[in-house]
Amino acid sequence: MRTVENNGYSALWYPESRGYESMSLAACLLSSSEKLTIGSSIANIYARDSFTAQRAMVSLNALYGGRFILGLGVSHIPMVEGVRGHRYEKPLAAMSAYLDAINKSATPGELPPVVVAALGPKMLVLSGAKSRGAVPYNVTPQHTAQASAILGPSKWLAVEQKVTLETDPAKARALGRKELSRYMVLPNYRNSWLRQGFTEAELADGGSDRFIDAMVLWGDAETISAGCGRTSRPAPRMSVCSLSTPTAISPLATACWPRSPIPERVYGASPQSRSATALR
């Protein structure tokens, strides 16, 4: 954590999936850092009820200087029904109800530091209306531009970008296919990619070269840095996820590229400081 902070990163986002329980890990990461904003990306809404999530968000911000962002997602049918034993509800309705329950306890006129793993246009609209913004995953720069337009300039938009310091095209794409293989079988991501303009044929057999190149930036450090700059222009807040470099950020947690300021306190700060230091 100190290495991440000392290299100028402003935030670190971590997953839940089948790993550490989200709020427990948040407390560990917050206690191991001094300045970083820590964000769940994402906490599964089926893993805890909305009251528990809201109290965890408030507690973590009270204990650690307002540095926690609660990123929420609807997860996937295999994770919800197969692993957790819950019934998977319609994503939009389930997330809307969950956000309503969290926002009931918010200060009037102020949304708490909550963002949504939004991929489709309807979920993006919902995230803009009932949360601080969105944390899309496995998307293209074109999707980022569209998400930015839907959310508007006052909302947070933190996008993830996979990178690998590999200049050999075959090796780089092989790494990309290996990383993306676990996502290729999940309907939510496949539907998102189809909406982004890829075809079923391009998603077959591990993904076409065009698909892999759109998902993973590869090359030397200069090429990747330039690519991150291009990717982040519509919404200059992004997370870099390394696929191959042992000295870089692990895929288990992605650090935000230091492109724009982040509120020193995402929770409990004055409205003036929040608007002056928005994530976008």
C-alpha cells in the first residue's frame, strides 16, 4: 500500500467475487494506508443487505478519514445462485431498490459515496440518478465516452484498463485471452461486448485479435502510457490492471492512474470541496 501511495496513485479499487469479504478487506486496506481512497469494485449486492452495506460505508468513513467509496454491482447468475444460493433478480430493479434503501439514510440533498458497476445505458442512467457515478469494467474507450455523456460532468466515472508490458503481439494477446477467459462465459459481459459492437464470432475461441486489442493495452511502457492517456480523455479517471508485470499492480487490486484530483475526503467533506475536486 505504501508503494502505491508513494508512486502517486490516488485510489485503489479491489474486487470481492469469491475472495476476501469486501468490507473486511476495505478495513485492512484503509488501515494500511494514509492518503489513498479505497473503493470496492465491486461489493456484491447479494452478499449483504442494503442496511449492512450502508452502515459499513458510514463506519469505514468515520474510522478512516472519509476515504472509502462503496462500489456496488449486481454480480452474475453463477456467483449469486450457484455460489451464494440466492435468487438472481432483474439487475436494474434490484440495484434501484438497493440504492433507494441506502439513500434513505443520507443527508437531504447529498448522495453518499456510492458508485455502481454500470455497463448498459439504463444502468448508467440509474447510477447517475441515484449514486455518485459508475465504475465500468471490461469496456472500450468508446464505451467510456458514451458513459461520460450519459452521466454528465458532475458524476464520477472510474474505468478499468488492462495492460501488459509485452511487445510481442502473440504473447500479449495470449496473456489477454488468459485473463479474459473467466469473463467470456458470463452473460452480463458478453451482452455488454455485443452492445459495444463486437460480434459473437469475435467472442468465440478466446476472442479475436480485434477484441483482445480493444480490451488490453500492450507494448512498451511508452506505448501503454500513451494508450492510457487516450483511453482516459473522455473521463480522466481510470484504473490500471497489470496482467504480466510482477513489479506492477496486481490484477487483484487496481490502482487509479493519477490523472485528476480525488477528494481528500469522499464522505463528510463540504459541498464546496467536493465540487472543486471532483473525480472527473
